[in-house]
Amino acid sequence: MRILFGWHLDGPSWPETCDGTAAGLDTDIVGPAGLIRLLETRLGLGGPEVSPALRIAQYLARLRAVDDGRRFFSRSLAADGWSVARMLLGWRDALVEAGWDGGAQGGVPGDGGRLDTLAEVERAPGMLAPGPGERLRAVTAALESPRRTRLSELRLATPEELLPEPWRRLLRRLAAGGTAVRPCHLPEPAGNGDLAALGRRLSGLSQESAWRGDGSVTLLEADDEWLAAEAVAGWLAAASGGNHGVAIIRGQRTMLLDEACHRLGLPRVGGAGRSRWRAAVQVLPLAFATAWEPVDVHRLMELLTLPQSPIPASVAEIFAAALQKAPGIGGPAWQEAWRSALSRRRTRLEERGLSERDIARRLAEEERVWRGWLEMPRIAEADGIPAPAAVALCRRVADWATGRARLGDDMLTVVAAQAGAMAEVVAASGLARIPKPQIDRMLDSVIADGAAVPVGGAEAAPWTVVDEPGQIWGPARAVVWWGFLDGGTGMATAPWSNAERAALAAAGCLPEAATQALRREAWAWRLPVLNASERLILVKPRAIAGEPAAAHPLWHEIEPILHDLTQGRDCAVQASALLLADRAPLAGRVVERSRLEVGRSPEPRRLWRVPPNAVPMRGRESATSLNRLLGCPFAWTLQYAAGVRPGALRRIPDGSQLVGTLAHAVLAELFTERPDWPAEEAARRAAAQFDRLLPVLAAPLLRPGQGLELERARVAVADAARTLAGLIGAAGLTVRGCELGSKRAWRAALPSTARWTCFWRTAWAARSSST
């Protein structure tokens, strides 16, 4: 078997075969992960894949086992154990890959015992799944005595001197076992055009070149990614039959480019990527977010209104309306929602012709499941959720997602896997109770980048798409670098001091220097320029999603070369200029645009005439509907006769509306309980009623950070009760009732309804008044 190995070749690549042909037999192109998997298979090593989140949880358990409060990480571990475990596991894996055997290094003055402490953690009891470093060392050790791997040839796509030392050691072992290891050669630009001149200058091969302006190098600048997408899609469509041999680098997400290509009848590039904000992926984090006391009704509303909510849509709608009316759980509106939901479900089951016994059984089971989601036993955030409760919650999500996935929703298979992984992480962490911040960190690691965006899949196309510049390892006719921008990730800095590095080197552990990794990345960045044979298009928007965007670091190498070659002339093409002409040249092609026909919007109409009796009056009107009927009959017709209402997301009331609803209920309860109150006694009783009704009518005020608003609301409601009771007593009034309904006929023809907030009468007359 012949393989091509490059540091960036885990994923798509161009060319797609070792020989650059359309297909290859007994060949493969691999990166570090692919090479390790291949050798593990041939050597009988390896095992099941373990998620990074599970390894973090396992390492967290080890850190807690050795922590005595005096370790260099002790204070950070107490504050944010998950983040500390993730960082230290990264340090540990890098050391293992560099040759560290987990032994103590004899201590380094002034380092706080970091190396010795990590050695203690390495010896601590508990499972720790092998990481990339252990797998590399296991494969290298298996090749210590020459063994045949049936690899006849391994050709390098990355220079050997740029690889970390452990990987160079592996290559030497393979060569000793009979594998022919072929070196990597930097491509040499050919021809006399601008692209070749840029390549030679970038490689340091020649300083004598003249700029011809032949369009082989194009810097496409745009105000934003929308204009950039229009320009690139137009270039691809300008010669749709000549896109074979074109390689597109996805330097950023391609959703806008996909849409622009789709409008022009071209295949989608398929770089929408993955998203952690897919609706189905939100079920697991929302299930945890609603497990805390006091309940977060905003998160509960989100759970109910998800397109793939675990609560059936017809039932979730009822509970969402109840939350919107009274933001809390357990109040009259919530209990009425339960009655309505069960009644609606009973009607559906009766329509199916089920027997009363089956209906009762189904209703009891469904109510149990719904209450498990909506009224689970909640835990105070300060106490942390017990590990068994967290695992049970994960199992509930996994069972729901697995059941729904059987109906054909592949997205829920991902959700079930994430819920199962979260359960494993919680169990492996060794924590009896897990605080909310740690649960959130665990969820971030488990969900990671979420799930694939369905509409973001690539479609069959003549071009090839890669993710990184280092994946263009061979010649390509044209390279389009979409999103020639700085990714902003930066390079990880080594955490070790000079003394620690010396101690590690003495023990045979040689961590890779940051400068070595930078040289390897810089070499990979140049590959698209050097391997493009005819065209190079660098797409550089000035803003992404409204935020300024910086150019790719390679631009800092290319810019002075272009400035010298062009003698200071601006060689950039502005995407906006392509929109101003019917035919515009771009990178050797002509982008054609056609004018759209101007449409006419509908003319406004003052009067809408309908046949008599086409819009009948309703049997009863409220004050609100009467106001609309008299103010705008057309609006009344659309809303009440046609049933057209403005769409709106379910929203939890906040601010004055939330406090007003609670105050209204408190005063109604107060004067229903007793019609005449002394002012001070009314204030005290109103404060008590406020605290009783708060969790069921205004739960958002109980959330952390709302303490000041809560106290202000409590004082305001008590003051209102004191003032109202004083006014009623001073006027000699007696409260007869609250929230009373009334029906009257308007002009003896149109029945109308009203609702009196408070109804009273004087002590000396039988007449009534209301507010």
C-alpha cells in the first residue's frame, strides 16, 4: 500500500489521490490521525474512540484525588474544576507525545512543583483513556523491533524537518521496517505570468520579475461577505464548464456563497459547517437549565416552543400560553393549563376510537412523562445537582431522542449520542454534586460544535473543496481562497519555564517549541499560491457579520511582494464594481449580469367594499373589540372575521408588566379575603401575599441578579395596598368583589362584555361605582 502523509491532510485534499488521478487503488492520503488509525489497524492496536469530554472528566477525578489544597492548581480547581482539568490535560497530552513517561522530574526551583505534581496525578487511581500521545507512542513502540506493516511507500507532503520529533521517530521506525519514506519537495512555480512571479518571490527563488497584469493573481475585496459571495458565484458561473481543476478553500462558512451559487444554478459549495444552536441540540442544555430552583421560566418557555420539543406541540402551546399569562409554575393559570392539555389529549384519543381503559392508561402515562419534563424536582443552584439526578436527566433526553429518531429524524440520533456522552462524563467526574457552572462547562465540551446544518451539505460539483490551505498539496488549475482572513485562533504558547524545559529535556522529553509549529503553519499557508498553476483568487471581505475583518497572516508576506512587483499600483478588484456593469472581467473570465424588471407594489386603497352580510357581526363584543370596530373596521374584519392576527413569539412579560400583573393579583387576593382593611395591616398582608404568589406568577423576579428589582416591587405593592385601603376607608366604601364579569347591550343591539377589577358601594347609598 502507498500512502501520502501530510500534517494537514486529515480531511479533504487536492489532488484527491496520491497520483493526482481520478481514482487510486491501494493508496490513501492521511494526516496524523489517519496515519495512527491505519497503523493501529495493521499492528492490532487501538480500541474504541473516546470523546475528549470523557477524558476531561476522568482527568478531573484524578486531579481531585491528589488535591490537598496546596497544589499549584488547588484554588483554580475549587473555582472552576472543569476548565482546569481541560487545560492541564492538554499540557499532559503534549508532554506524553513529546516523550514524557509520567515520572517525577526531580523538582524545579520556583515552579511550584508543577512537574512533580503532574507526575502524582499520572499515578493517581482512576481510568484515563489513551490520548493522541499514548497512541503515537504505542505505535512507535510496536515498531521498535522491525515489523512489516505492508506499507510499501510513504510519501511526505510536509517536510520532515517541520514535523515534531516524535513523528520523525515514527518515520524512522517505518523506514527501518522496509517502508520507503519519500521526502517532500516544495513546488516550484512555472511560467512567466504574475502568479509564477509571485510564487518565485514567495519562495525566495528570484528577485527579478515584472508585473504583467494578466489576471492570474486576483485580490478580490468586498465591503462584506454578501458582495464577495455574489462576485465568486458570478465567476464560477461565467465558465461553468471550466471549473474542473478548481480548488476552493473554505476559509470561513460558505452559507452566503451557497445561496449565491444556488441562485445561479450552480451546486452548493457546502461549507455551512456545524452549529450548536440547532433546535434539537438545545433540548439537553435546556433540560438542565430548567432543573434549577428557582425555575428559569425563560428557558422553560424556550423548551416548550422548540420545533422539536419533547412536549407535543398541541400541549406545549397550552403551557406556553399559561407561562405568558402568569410566569411561574403551580398557579391557577398553570393548573388550568394541565386541565386543558389533558382534556385536549383525551379528545384526540377518543377520536381514535380507544376504549376508556386504554384512554385512562395512555393519559396517565403521558401525564407522567410531561410532568417529568415540566415539574421535575428542582435543585438550588448553590447546592449543585446530585450526580444520579444529572445522569437520570441525561437518560430521559436520550430515551426521548432515540424514540423520535426511529421516526426518521437523524438529527435526534446526534442528540441521543450527546445525552449519553453527558451521562458518561458526569459519572466519570467523580463529583457527588455538580454546581451549575460546572454543568454548563461539561455541556459545552460534550455538545462542542453541535450538529451539521442540513442545508449546508455540499452538492456534486466539478470543483473540489478543502478546509485548510495546507490541504492543497499538489497542482491545481485555479485556487479560490474563500475567506482569506485571519481566523483569530493564534498559536498556543508553551506553559513551561526554561528551567522546566531543561528538566524535561534531561528526562528525554522534548516539547515542541512554538516557533517550530509556526514555521509549519507558515509553510502550509504558501501551498495554495505555489500549487495554483493558472489562477489564484484571494477573497478578502472587509467585514463579516458587520464586524471588521483582518486579512490572513499570509497577506503580510504577499502584500510587500505585490507592492514591489506592481511598483505601488493597487491591484485589488472591488466586488462592488462588478455590480455596476453588464459585463465585467474578473480573473480571466467575464462576469455577466442582467437587469431585473422593475415590479410595482400594490396601490393603497382607502375603502374595501364587500357584499352585504359577507362579514356578520359577532354574538358578543368586548371593549377592546368595540374600540377596534369603531376605529378601523378593516382591522376588525381582518382580526375577528378573517382570523388574521400578527405573528409573535411567546414572550415572558418583564419589567413593569410583570410587576403589574403580580400587583393586580395581590390586591385582588387581599380584598377578596377581607373587604375592609386598616391601612398598615393591609400593607403587611399584601407583602405576605406578594411572597406567596411570587413563585407562581412572577418567577423571573426570583432569579439571581434580580434582588434589587424584587425588593422594589415588594415595597411598591405593599405601599399600593396601604394607599388603596386608606382611600377606601376614608371614602366610606366597602369592597363587594374583585374580577367580576358584566354583560351589557350597546345601543340595544350589540351585546358587550366587561370585567370589573374592583367593585364597591358606599355605606349610605345602594348605588355602585367601579374602577
